[in-house]
Amino acid sequence: PMCDSTVDFHWEMIWVLFREVPGWLNLYDERSTFMMVKRGALQVWAYSDTEIRGIMVTRVNEFPKAKVLDVVGISGIFGLEFMEDLDSVCEAIARQEGCTYLVCAARPGMERVLARKHAGSRLMTIMVRPVGLLRRS
């Protein structure tokens, strides 16, 4: 994830990308988002080719029987182009954190992509899959 100094330096651009995460502004404001990122409650991952194209936001949730890597949101116009790479990154993060499941809340149009190509199954509007079942296409 981005370190403190990187978050501070790029916050203005990061916040623009957070505002593009579907539904983010319904639940969070800039100050609370900034504080969650700074204390590590949310992790921000930038995806780029030669420049930052978007962000993926994750958090690790601990439950009595399992840890879950929760992909809270993805923003940026090139997200689909980076989907395979982001999925591999999520798998690696989930394994590193000792997670049993990977969960992704997605806008309705993404459900089809996540179910077909990334082994998710429908649980309300949240896609979930066990860690270790990443499909190779």
C-alpha cells in the first residue's frame, strides 16, 4: 500500500479517485477517508502504466472464524484493463495477510466480469471467493 509520505504527497489526486468509487461519498467524507488511510484501516493501491490510472482500496476484516480481504472499491477509467493484474495482487495480499476469503463489492455491471473471469459467486451484491481459487485464463 501507499506509505504515509506518498499518501500526503498525492492526497489531492487520491481523493479525486476515491470520489469516483461507486457509493463512496454516500458513506464517507474526505477527512474520515484520509484518517482511515493514514492509520492503515484502508489500504490504497495505485495502478499505473506510465502514470497513475486509478486506485484499488482494500481492508482486512477479521471475523471469529476467518480473515477476509475486502476490496472496498476500484476507481479509474482503465480499471478493466488492469483487472487481471489487480486480481493477482489481491490474491497475493490475501495470502500474505492470512485471509481465507476475498470479497469485492462491485457496481452491478462488474458482477458479470467478476463472476465469469474471477471465480466469484453472488452473495447479495457482493462477490466472494476463497483465497487460492484464482482462475487462470
